[in-house]
Amino acid sequence: MKLASTVLALGAAGALVLSGCSSSDRGSSDNTSTAAGFAQDSVIGVALPQKTSENWVLAQNLFQDGLTSAGYKPIVQFANGGVSEQQNQIQAMIEKGAKVIVVGAIDGSQLGTQLKAAHDQGVKVIAYDRLLLNTDAVDLYSAFDNYKVGQLQGQSLLKGLAARKGKGPYNIELIAGSPDDANSKPFFDGAMNVLQPKIDDGTLSIPSGQKTQQQASTQGWKAENAQNRMDTILSANYKSKELQGILSPNDTLARAALTSVKQAGKPTPVITGQDSEVESVKSIMAGQQYSTIYKDTRELVKSTIDAVNSYQKGEDPKVNDTKSYNNGVKVVPANLLTPIIVTKDNAAEVYANDPTLSPLTK
């Protein structure tokens, strides 16, 4: 399914336009030529957000080990104290002579000053997993195709409803990610690209009336925020109705929503997720959560370190999309990996080479 144009609203920060997301429309030309390389034992900074999911913790360890094995001196840090802490961490990485800084942003629109300072010092900047917004001081976006993630979630919700609940119409509710995370919009828009036609033709109904990303958002990706919102929705709209499906953008929020439903004494709805967290994979195998998305963090970190290696040699990193990710100031060249939808039916196959998740499918 092709995406011609998706507008990513950035509020006061400006507008982010996402266009041409179909793999058939993507450019394959290289990034602008890099400057000369740098010493192989150079400092490489990795600025990660809060520890909101298992995948971020895994990324920390993979970056630390992978960059060390490649001969670099890594500085890998979480900013659990918030945006100001991440700003200070990036500034400190510049002062310590980092040649590349990989940024998994808490809020991609609030790092412009630090990223400009990095570029002024000749530092290469890689946006990891989340796009960096409203700045030209970013060289590469390394991520999975997040619009595709949303499409897969929407398709999975419809498939699960038909399989578990029979013929529609169906009552569903929507959960969106944190509004300060640039990924939340493509997740939601991708899903609504699939679900909106079914809402329009009456197959899907949203009794709460909360149909926009803003209405469905979950500040900070916090489970308690999603659970509290779902508690309110259930008590106000489902005293005499069954909630048959929930669109959830990730596993943590999916489990929070399932807890709310269980505490309300309601039947288990079909619910989507993302990140293949251990507890959610267990839930899927037990027939509770319907689906998740597998985005192999090992592959994304490897791809990002490959880009660091290219910069070290003075070469251009691999990109496969030079059209889609306009951050409000420039189109950021991207190297996108492909997400995989996972249900109980294909979990064993998808996780076959994952040492943590494969045993859960036995």
C-alpha cells in the first residue's frame, strides 16, 4: 500500500512532511559526500532517551559492546532526567571530542542548539530510531519503516477481529504514543491509513469518540497513563457494550490496556503492540495480546554502527530513502529496515534466531 503524502504535525515546532513512503517510491542514491575520516579509536557518543522499553536497554548494551569491539571509545548514556539532561549529555560528548553522535531523542524538536554545535565541530549526527526535527544538523536517519509499522498494526487488528470476534461491526478504541516522540505520528497515521476506511463504512465504531492522535496520545509512553485513560473510557462507554479491539502502538501500552480491561471484568479484546517485549510475547503465546511488531534491535544497532564505520573511513553510509523524511528543514537521508508483524501463528518462525524470544515460543 503506497503512501503519497503524510503530514506529521509538530505543533508549535512546525510541520514535518512525510511523503513517498512506499518502497517502490524510495530513492536509492547516496548521501552527500562526507568529509575526511577520523581515527579508529575515536570517541563515539550515543545519547539514548529514558528507559521506556526493553529495546532501549538492549540498544545500550549493543552499542557499548559493538563500538568497543570496532575499536572506538563509546560514551553511551540514557537521559532518564528528561530533555535538559539529554541536551547536557550531547554537549558533553562534543566537548570530549566525539566524531559521531548517535541520538535517540526524547523530543527530537528540542536538540537544535546542541546539534548545531556538533556540526560546527565537524561531528556527524545520526538520528537513531526517532527523527531529529527542525534542524539541518543531522546527517542520517537510521530506523525501521515506522509508517509501515502502523499499517501492519492496522491490518493485524482487522485480521484479529475477524478471526476472534467473527463478523463485524466492531467496537474499538485507539491508543497513540507520546506526542513529543516523532515516531508517534507515523505509527498512528499508518494504522489509520488502514482503519479509517473501515470506520467510514461502519465496520469499526469508536464509542468514546476519541479518534485523533491528540485525543489518543499517551504522554511519556507511560503505562499508567494508558491504563488510567482506558479505565475512564471503559467506565464511561462500555457499561453495556463489549470492547472488541484496541489499537496500541507498543507492547507496554498494550499490557496496560489489557490490565484495565481485566480489572473492569470485560472480555479480552484483540490488541496490537510493538517491540516484541518478553512479557508481551508470553501473552501472545497464551492467547491474550493478539500481535506485536518485531524490529530486531540487533540489526538496527548493527546498521547504525556500519554507518559510523563508513564515516570513520571518510565514506558515505548506506541509504535507501532520500525522499520521505523531511524534518521541517531538510530531507534527511534514511536507511530503513523492514518491520515484521508477529502473531501466535508465526512467532516461532520469526523469533527462530532470537536467543531471548525463541524459547518463549516452544
